[in-house]
Amino acid sequence: MQHIVPHDGSSPFDAIRKVDDQGNEWWSARELMETMNYAKWSNFKTAIHKAASSAENRGGDHIAASGKMVQLGSGSQREIEDYRLTRFGAYLVVMNGDPRQNKLIGDAQTYFATKTREAEVMNPQSLDITDPGSIVKLAEQWLETAKAYETERERRLELEGPAAQQEFFRSGESKQLIGDVANRFKAYAADRYPHVKVYHKDVWDHAGRLGIIIRGGTVRNNQPTAKAIEAGWATASETVYERKSGGHGRSVSPRLTTKGEARLWDGLVRYVEEHGTLSIPKAGEAA
């Protein structure tokens, strides 16, 4: 999967940029949709309509309806609906997408937020390299651009953590152990929340808090709840073993489905964001 490096010129969004005879740059909405990995034109068109409402208040023809010719299997051609987008129009369209749906939507938002800001503040023709004041002004403009990019990056990270993990979950075929999720979250938290200690017991407690497993002094401790099985969050895996004293024993452990893993992961992220810790206070303790 290709991602954005805002200032190196190798972005896939630069690759689909067009320039007309008057030197105006523009993007095809159809091509932008494909680059952002949208599956359906109808979904992308929703973002276009929302962006068009915002564009009307800014003036200018930033989102213009147009047609695009496509080749059919029979060798003939057919015109399909398309829109011609200015850089600002493309910026409005991608900002109406949800980066939690796929990584490239977030990449597009970072790219257009950064590049649009650069276009607003940068005017090379006005730069006098012999004037120290002009050089200082240029440096200040680049600093503002860097700050705008960092703000956008932080916003993406807030949304990206759970979404990235859910994408990982969707790519897996086998059901996962809660301990495996705990190990992954520990590595994730070490980067995002270095002050937070992640213990397996806490992750199991959250699985109980979220209704995925039973916690407490019962014979069914750590087994999937009936609700979790019914909702498709977990299944029960039964293991039969030999007792040292003779005979056989039976243990039941939870296996998380894709939905269950996503529920647990999102629950962990939300709790840490809200409380600054993963530890759940015991009854009678202050939260």
C-alpha cells in the first residue's frame, strides 16, 4: 500500500494531478476515488455533495460536473459521471471522507491539507533572496505549514489506532486469544502511551467489562458470555486434559472473533484515552 510523504513529490495524488492549457491544476474525482480506495462511486459521491455545499460558500468553480469516457469490453466507449476538482475542491472532498474506513483516505487528507496550505502561503515570485526579511517570511510560512501538517497527523492518529488494528483483524482467518490481543496492545501502548502499564490481567478485566467474558469467582470464570456468543464476539473452545490424580478434566477458554477483537481493542483505547490508565478501580476505590 502506498502512503504519503508530504514534501518529496512522490505522492500518488501528485501522480494523478492534471494541468490544463491555462496552467490550472485539477483532479478527476473518479481517479481520486480509485486512489483513495473507495469501492463504490455512490459512497464517494456523498463526500462530493458535502464538499460542494462548503465550496459554494467560498466562491469559485472548485467542484465542476464533467464526464469521463471509459472503455467497454466490447471495444466501444461510454461516458460516465465525473467531477473536475481544483486543489481546494479536492481538499474539501477528501476532508469529508472517514479515515477509519481505509488508510488511503487518511493519506489523502494529510496530502491535501498540507499541500493546500503550502499553496496558500507560498508565492515564489514574491521571494527576494537578497532581502533577509523575505527569507525570514519564507521560513515562517514553512513553519506554519509544518505545524498544520503536524496537527493533521495528530488528528489522524486519534482515529487511526483502532482502525489500523481492525484492518489487521480483518486480514486474519483464525480466532485469537485474549492474551494475543494483550501482547499486541502492549506493543502499541509502548509507542502511543509510554506512561501506561499494560498487564494481561487488566486486558482480561476489560474483556469482562465489555461483556465478552465472565469474570469473578464462578466456575465459568473467563468463559465467553452468552451475549458474546450470540453477538458473534467470541466462541468457546473446549479442551479435555488428563488429571494427575486420574480421570479427565475439561476447560473452556474464549476465542475472539473479528468483531470481538475489534470490540476489545476499541474498548482498551477508549479507556486509556479517558482515564490515562488501563487499570480498572476495584469496588470502593476512586476512579
